[in-house]
Amino acid sequence: MTQRYHKTIAILLLFSLGLLLNSTLISNEKNSIIQLTIEDVIGPATDDYIERALTSAVQEQAKLVVIRMDTPGGLDTAMRGIIKNITNSAIPVATFVAPTGARAASAGTYILYASHIAAMAPGTNLGAATPVQIGGMPTPGKTDKEKEKETKDRSTQPAPADAKTRKVINDAVAYIRGLAELHGRNQDWAEKAVREAASLQASEALKLNVIDIIADSVPDLLNKLEGREILVLGEKRTLHTAGLPVKQIEPDWRSRLLSVITNPNIAYILMLIGIYGLIFEFSNPGAIVPGTIGAIALLLALYSFQLLPINYAGVALILLGVALMVGEAFQPSFGMLGIGGTIAFVIGSIILMDTDTPGFGIDISVILTFAATSVLIFIFVIGMAIKARQRPVVSGMEELIGGEAIADNDFDRQGTVTIHSEHWNAVTEQPLHKGQTVKVIDINGLILHVKPLEDIKQEETS
């Protein structure tokens, strides 16, 4: 009885210890710090990554989200999506420009201003937030020297002369001033960063109330945030972050896939693979594989294009170039269609991603490689295939017409002949002798219509 009593007590103690450990783990998870990382240009994949990570942070009831950032900028649509997620987050977000040597340029400056806590490591910088042209065609009539002079004199010009550019600049100024007002940061310098592409290093940014904290590392940042009051969704909160565990959330498979297909070079290659696949499928119906691969690649390309700054004039020129190169294969024109198609293809590819945003152009080596590949495929390969299809049939029953056969025996109207080591029933209008050479002039089912070869030669000479 005593032994049974001791065993029961031991089991209860172990069970209680397990519950205590489990509750401690859950408590630590709910009191953790979530760390995210942005180390490249800001695009659709970055927006998706931040949105999903913030949702996960809410589910885990994290105390703070730290975005460790080093970016040259990115797309306006992706930037605004990230800012919406930050400003509407129920969990405070601290954006930390780190490590030393990192930057928060262009779109990164807007995100830094939108965050509940703006922090930088020593030796980092922010700014240069002037929006650049995305999509459309550049304003004609300005040489490179004139553009360079405009850049040098930008500080003396409060507003650009071009109405469209002025509209974009004013919109960006209003946007970043609103973000600065949201967290009580320097609005005047924010406007200067947009209008004059001004930049600041970390120490100057702290003096001018552009950022809140300078920290050497994420643990140092968490220690300096201890006890700080911030405003989250209109509610004051006091941060308690010192010593809390940090959990890093990496991009999941969906964000990584989105990052791959929204790479301009990959999107461009997918589009061309789609076009090639469909052309091969239409030229050889029933092949299935080229059409299937082409359709999937084209759909992925179209999806990525809706997320990227596409110049549709470039798409039209690429399609025109492909059509001209295919036309050269079908209707040889001494190279004119092929040359014109190649030129249209290259120009369209160059202007396809019509943006000055870093990281969102197509590498010229990729363009030239696919231009040369397209010429080879459409002019030479398809051209050779078309010529092959125009040649006389060299297999099957149709190949027998025009071939020479040997009479197996003497016959007048019907008999058998040998052709390609096969015995065939044959009919003739003239008597034939065994071993006589005849020519197949027609075929009716499994019966060959033959005629003596010497008679045919005499008719040709006469």
C-alpha cells in the first residue's frame, strides 16, 4: 500500500512538472521578440514576407517585431503595402538599420519613418527618398548633360518643371510628412529627403529627431527600449524588452517562390519560354509537352508582370519581334524580317522594365542571349523544320509512289512485284516479264499501279 502511494505521488509530481515546463515554454513564446530581415531591394516578395510574419507575430502574442533592414530602395506599391501592415499592426514594430555599413535608402526611409521605433546602427545612413520614374516613357528632348545639370541644381529648384513629375513629388512629400507626424519625427527633413534626395548618417539623424535610437546590435536595441513609451493604434504602451528571447522568422516557401518569379530576369525568361512553347505546340499539334510547359510559364510570367513595373510597349515590341522572326522562317525575305524582328526584340526587352529603381532592370547579357537564341530557334530551327515538311514523304505507303519495283513473274493484268524487299499485288496495262523493272505510278488500297520503266523513259525523252 505504501509503495503504491509513493508511486502515485511520483506520477503526480512528474505530471505537475510537465505542466509547469509547458506553461513556461508557452509564456516565453508569448513574451518573445520577433526578428525579420530585409537585405535586398523591396518588392512584392518583401511585402508578402512582412505581411505574413506580422500575422504570425500576432498569433504568437509577441511583445515586439524588429525589422533588421539594409536596402537600396524598391517599388512604391510594395513599400506602401509594408507601411500599411506596420501602421495597422497591433504589435509595435521597430525598424533597425543594421549592421554597420547598411542603409535605408529610398523606400527604406519611408518604412523607417512609418515604424513605431526608428533605430540605426553606427555607420549607417538613410535618405535619398526622391521617387524615380516607374513605367511609361521618359520625357523626350533632354540630353544626358541636361539631366546631369538638373541633378546638380536640384537643391535650388523647389519643384520640378514637369507637371507629371511635380505631381509625383508632391504626393511623396505629403505621404512622408504624414508618416513623420504619426510618430512625432522631423517632417521638414523628411520633405528635404524627397525633394532634394538628402541623406543623413546615424548620429546626425538622431540629433535632428529623424530616428529614436542608435544601437550597436539587436540585444543593445532591446535594452535601450526597456521602459520606453510608444503609441500603437492610438494607445500608449510601455515596452519591456530587456532580456527577452529573440525568434527569427525567415521567408516561407511562398515568399521565396514569389521572390523568384518576380525577379525581372526570371519573369522575362518565363515569358519567352511561354511564347516558345506555344509556338512549338501550334506548329506541331499534339506534342503536348511544349504547350503544357509554355502555358504554365506564360501564366507565371503574367502573374509576375502584374506585380512589376512593366512598360507594355516593350511587351508589344517583343511580340512583334517574335512574329517577324517566325515570318522569316515561313517566308524567306533575304533576312529583312529576321533583322527587323531581332531589333524589335532587343529594344522591347531593354524597355520592358522601364524603371530606375535598383534591382528591377533586366540584365543586358540575358537580353542578348535570348535574342541570339530566338534567332536560332525561329529562323534556323523552325525554317529547317518547314523545309523538311515540304520534302516528299520518305516513309509509309505514300513513299512507294515513284519507286521502282521488280516483277516476280510473268503476268498480263494482275500479278505481284517486289519493292523494299516486300511483295505487293500489282496491276498493269501492259504485259510484264519476270525480273522486269517497273515504276509505281499510283496506289489503291493495297494494290500498286505499275508501268514498265523503259516505257516511262521513252515518254520522257519524246
